[in-house]
Amino acid sequence: MLLHIVARGKIARSPEADLVARYEKRLNWPVKLTELPEAGGKTAEPLTPCRTVLLDERGKDLSSEKFADILSRWRDDGVREARFVLGAADGHSKEERDEADLLLAFGSATWPHLLARAMLMEQLYRATSILAGHPYHRAG
């Protein structure tokens, strides 16, 4: 299953970009990163079964294990792409939230967009490591 991260704004050269690149290299699942301008611009409609996850402050705060379970279920159900969308500074519209398959939050705090992108990549790596039985995730 393709893990497709769609983010508003350019990450450029930054410590966060280094973290994103580090986890992108570690991931064994296919990954695609798409950067859109702060306003406007869209990704192409998927041609295969797809799920859309919006990173949103109103979203669910999932444990790494539950996040891995969701990815596993989608993969096993034949979903070919999971899109993880990080919105612009104003977040996502009500319509976008209503149409999403999952709203995901990294706790109740508000995170800078670049840091949220790095955190998402780490959680994707962690989730795929859990599914592979890799010792990276050491839950008690």
C-alpha cells in the first residue's frame, strides 16, 4: 500500500526535512511526498482504492498500535493508497473533514506544520515496524 503524504507548503532545508528524509529512507512500504502551495493546487484523484487521513486537531489520538492496526486492515482490504493530508495554517474545511476516512491528531497540542510532517513520517515508520515485528517499537 502506498503511503502518500500531501502537505501544504515547502519543507526546504531544515532539521524537520532531515527527519522526514531519515524516516522515508527507513520505510519498507512505498512512500510518496507531495507538496502543494499554501493556497490552491490539488492532487490527482486516485485511480485505485484509497483512504484519506486528515491530520486535524479534532482528530482521534491513536496509540501507535491502533494506528498500525488501521493501516494493516486497509492493506488487507485491498486499499492501494493511504493519503495523509496536512492542511494549511487554517486547517481543513468542514467538507474535507466530513469526506475523510480518518481524522488523526497527535494529541491535543497544536504542532508546527513542519514538525507534524516529521512526526507523521516517524509514526508511519513505527506502524510499519510494528506490523513487520521489528523491535523498533518496544511496547511494554
